[in-house]
Amino acid sequence: MVRRPSKYQSITVQTNRFLPPKGYFAITFFGKILIRDSNAKNWARTRNSQSGKIMLHHEWIHVQQAVSTHDSWIFFYLRYLYYFLKNRPFRHGTKVAYYTNPFEMEAYVFESDLSYAKKNPHGTNGWRVFTTMTLPQRLEILNKKHVL
């Protein structure tokens, strides 16, 4: 049985054969971080480094976003998919649709602030601000943060 997002105190990392899709390092999947088998050595080498901590925090932000979406993984993933499709991946490309997704925007913008996700026990809500912005506004923010 899958636990509610708010029930997680930490997040575990597991290697996987199929997820995340090629080109991505990690994915949060129902409270676990999945890393492709092909990236396992890279993860073992970097997990205690600053970049490893940032990656873990980025994924933990997604857990907190799920808390803020009715404390439900299903609502989180449905909204995530909605915003991905709203960014028209077939017109702008999947890279733009992924990075301009409000959930990813919040995670990328705040991933280096390692205390960000701990500030609010009821989940993070920064993603809601990005939903009110136009696509060009979101692209400008990502370019300033050197994400794209």
C-alpha cells in the first residue's frame, strides 16, 4: 500500500531498469527516488557531495508538493501531467514542457536552498506562483537560473 506523502520523513533511493526516462538522472515515484541502473555508479560517487544533496533536496521538494496537492500522489501526478501537457510538448518540445512545469520550476529554483522544503510542514506552495505566469515569463526565470 502506498503511504500519503505527508507520512514520509525521508526518501530512499533505488536503482531501476526503466525509470527515469533516458536523459534524466532521477525521478520521484510514490515516495521513492528512482535512478537508472546505468547511473548507479555515478550516484554512489556523488551521493555525499553537494550536488548529491541538491539532487535529494530537489526530489524532496516534489514530495512536499504532493503534500500540498491534497496530500495525494494521484492528485500530484495528475496535476503534474496537466501542466506538462499545457506547456504543449508537441509544439515546444518535451524539454521546454518539462522545465516550465510549475512543479519542476519550484524544485529547480529552490533546490540549492537546502532548508526550503523543511520550512513548511504542510507542503511547498511555490509551484502555485509559477502557474500564474506565462510561458515566456517562466522561460526567462529558468534562463536566469541557468537551468536551460
